[in-house]
Amino acid sequence: MIEIELISLVAFLLIAFSIGSNDTSNAFGICIGCRIISVRKSIIPLFALVLIGALFQGDRVVKTVGYELVATSVQISAVALIISAVIIVIANIRGLPVSTHQVIVGSLFGSGVAFGTSVSVETLSKIVLSWLLSPFISGFLAILVFLSIEKFLRHYNFLQVEKILKSLLLCSAVVIAYNMGANELATAIAPIARSRDYHSIAFLGAISVSIGAFTLSRRIAETLCKGITTLDPKSGLSAHFGAGLAVYLFTILGMPVSATYSLVGGITAVGLLKGVRTVKFRVLKRIALNWAFAPILAFILSSIASKIYLWI
Amino acid sequence: MRAEERVIDNIGKMLILSLSACELLRKAVLEKNKILLEEISRIERDGDDLRRSTARQIYRGAFLPYLRTNILRLVEDVDDILNTTDKAGKYFRKIEDLGFLENSIEIERILDLNVMLCKILSKNFIEFFKVPEKLSEAMIVVRMLEKEADNLKHSILENLKKKDLEFWDGIFTFNFIEALEEISDVVEDTMDTLQVVVLSL
């Protein structure tokens, strides 16, 4: 039993590392790219915000995923986390964007079904509905932010606008980094929340997220910076802020939603506001396919792994 | 001082240098004093130093990435005013027969126009960032002055055709007049880039 717990802990740390290496770009990536803050300087606030997020509001998402969705046991959690970690690591190596939330929820549900424990279809429906709604709500909020910025910044001159935009980008990064702890890390903690002390796991998770951010996120931030140069600052900031606010709203509701998909929703909405031609629908279609494929794959693989475990 | 303020400050200094260069060129041509032209080359080198230092500031992270390309273009445009003024000075130095300057109010007018254009840009540069409407008004004035300089150039060249000039003197005089008018072109380009920068946020 101790070995299983240890394996699930390692898998959790691996997922947290992956959250740090990939999703830090959602939070501080733009700020790093714009050289508002350096990678090294962003690590301490990132660690603090992730930890604060996980400790202050992470319990809501943990309750939904770890308690209401599936009646977890050590074995269910171990299988779900190992499968999630394998999918996330392979996807990262191959450069495929997957949502940590979707993979964990899909794996946990698949494992729960295979083990024959009590699973809540109602909770799953609520989570799937959140996944569906989050890009739209993010888009709506991004448009609101965009229109407000346009109206508010009209009274300021060029240099003041530049300064305000930089400050707002940093505020937006703070919101997203907080969400990383309160929503993303909390989703990863959820499967093992019953068997371990939440505070110490949150602390370990925040450390792993920070290590992941420090070692791998520079490359991602640089890529993001190159991409962001084609996006004007007001649109980029609006999409960023809209996504941050949307994920925060879902965190209050205890729903695990992806910041990346919310960001896609925000960027698309602001793009549509500026003109349909600015939106690349082919890319959106690929993202939507990936969105549907990841949790289904996680569900199937986790069910098979659980059956094998039970058979052995 | 913030990195962005340092960049703006440096561009302001480059514009002051370009005004000084244009005033010196005017004085050198009207007084036929070629020694003054060396000072223009020195000013041009100072401008190069400022351009390099400004580019470094931008590379280190001044301004949002979205703005950096246009800010750098603005710096290069301002540097181009200095380069063109220096180029005009260098051609003038090579001309031996300065007879074409006798009674040429048109050349004097182009020199005056260049000084006026640089004055508009350098005196109001900071103001343009604060009041974009003022920039739009200045754009109209700059376009009018540039057009006048262009018309004057063609008139000078027509008159030049009638003069009996030695081959090399003819080439250098032609190049000098071309460069003289090019200064107003470059100032207009700088104003265009400045407008793109100011309106981009």
C-alpha cells in the first residue's frame, strides 16, 4: 500500500511539474516575453501565488473532483494519477497541447467506473458543462475588458497608456497564477486529497510547479513572446484578463476549468470583435477536436489500466 | 528614469542634433564655409552613438514587443535625417565651382525649409506623444513644406541645366541638390512613423 501511495505521490509531483513548465506561460509568459519581469524573478511570486491559491480556494475544486465526482480510494487515485501523468508527459514531449484538468477528470472517472466505486454523473455533467461554457464566458469577459480599456485609456497619452498596459498585464498574470493554485493544482491534488494532508501536498505541489516553471517555461515564454508581437497589447491583455476572471469565477463554483481553453475563448472573442477575418477557424477546429479527444482518451486508458490492476 | 523615458529622451536628443546639423548646413552653404561641414560629420557620429544606445535600450526591454519595431524604425528614421544632412554636406564639400549659388534664392529657401521642418519635429516631439491632434496638424504642415521643397528642387535642376559646368562639379552639384531635398523627404517619413507609433496604442 505504501508503494502505491508513493507512486501516486510521484505521479502528482510530475503533473505539478508539468503544470509549472507549461502553464506558467499562461500566467507570467506575456510578462516575461515583454520583459516586464524576468523568469528568475517570476518564480518567487509564482510559488507564493500558487500556494496561496491552493490554500485559500483550492478546497472547492478538490471537493468537486476528489469527493463528489468519484468516491476515491488509494488504488483509484494511483491509477488515475499515473495514467494522467503518462498522457501529460507524452503530450508535452510530442508538443501536443492537452488540458491537465480534462486528463485528470477523465482518468479519475474512468478509474472509478472500472473499480465499480460510486461515481456521480451529475457532477461530471456539471464539469463538462463548465468546460463548454468557460471559453464563452471568458470571451464575454474579454470583450468587456477590451471595451473598458478602450474607453478608460482614451484619456491618457502614449507613454501613460504603455505604463498602464504593463501594470495591467502584471495584474492579469497575478490572477492567472492564483488560479493555477486554486484550480489547476487543486485538480491534481484532488485524487489524493482523501489520503494525505492537504496543506503539505499543496506546499509540495507549489514547489514542483515552481521547479517546472524555472526549468522549462523560458522556452515557452519566448515562443509566446514571438506570437504576442502579432497581437496588439490591448487585445492580448483583454483576452488574458478575461480568461483569468473566467477561471476565477469557475474556481468559486468549484469547477475545474482550463486556463488555456479560456484564453483561446478570450482571444477568439476579441478577434471576432475586430472582424471575423482575424480568427483562424481551422486552428479553432483543431483545438476543439483536441478538447474532446483528451478526456475520452484519459477515460479509456484509465479504465483499461484499472481493469488490468484488478485482474492482477 | 524608466527605460521608455530614456528612449524618448534619446530620440529627442537626436532630433535636436538634426536641427543643429541643418542649421550648420544652411550657414555653411550660404557663407560658403566648408570648414563648418566637419562639424556636421561630428554631429552625425554623435547621432550614431545615440542610435546604438537607444537600440540597446529597446533590445533590453523598453516598450511592449508590439511597439518595439516601430519605435526602432522611428530611431532609424531620425538617424537618417542626420545621415542625409551629412551626405549633402559631403557633396557640397566636393563642389569646386560654387557659382550656382549666386542669386539662388531657391537653394536658400530649401535650406530654410529643412531647418523649419526639423524645428517642427524637435520642438514638439514630446508634445506629439501627449497630444496626438497636434501631430495630425503638424503632419499637414510638414507635407506642404515637403512639397514646396520638391518643387524647388525641380526648378533648381532646370536652371542648372542651362549652366556650363565641369563634369564632376555637375555631378556633385546635382547630388548635393538631391540630398538637400531628400532631408525634407526623410523628415516627412519620420513624421509618418511617429504617427504610426502614437496611434498604435
